Amino acid sequence: QVQLVESGGGLVQPGGSLRLSCAASGSIFSINAMGWYRQAPGKQRELVAAMTRGGSTNYADSVKGRFTISRDNAKNTVYLQMTSLKPEDTAVYYCNAVLVNTTTLGEYWGQGTQVTVSS
């Protein structure tokens, strides 16, 4: 059994910052990649940022220069530092992990955390 537990969402004013965290726990042999997706009302879920175990990163164009993803491999935790937040960043943010659970490669999702950017 694998769980991804997110924290750090909330309400912030435009221009503000938030830091999301996601910790993976359970029967994990190795984690290939971890990242963040988001889904705004009426829109499809989209990739925000992802990082491989080796440290390669991928960002959505809309967040480049404002968001930074980082990982603590020893703690199986991924972070998303969000700065210069805009109202259009408002969404439910989901943690994602591609990992080996004992012997099986699979993709896992967190329950989501709400980020609201509003004055």
C-alpha cells in the first residue's frame, strides 16, 4: 500500500507565495519521478512541475520562473515552492509519483490540496 499525503495549500493574495509538500509512504522500493499537477474548475488536469530521481525537471510554461520543484529522496518527499502567485494559479494541486511498489511499477496520486489566489 502506497500513500501520498499533501500539505501546504490555502488562500493567498496575488503576488504571494505558498509551499506545497507531498510525502510518499508505504511499501516503496524506489521512486522514479515525483511531481505536481493541478486542475482548475472546468479544466483538464495539467502538469505543473515534475522531477526525476536524478534531478531532471520539467515545468509548465505558465509557471516557469515562478515555481520551483525540489525533492528529498531520503524522505520520499517532493516540494513545490510557488511565488508571484496569480489568480489563474487557483486550482486543486495533486501530487503524483511514479514508483516501484515492492516489485510493480505504478503511478500514484495524492488526494489534492486547494490553492486559492485571490484578494
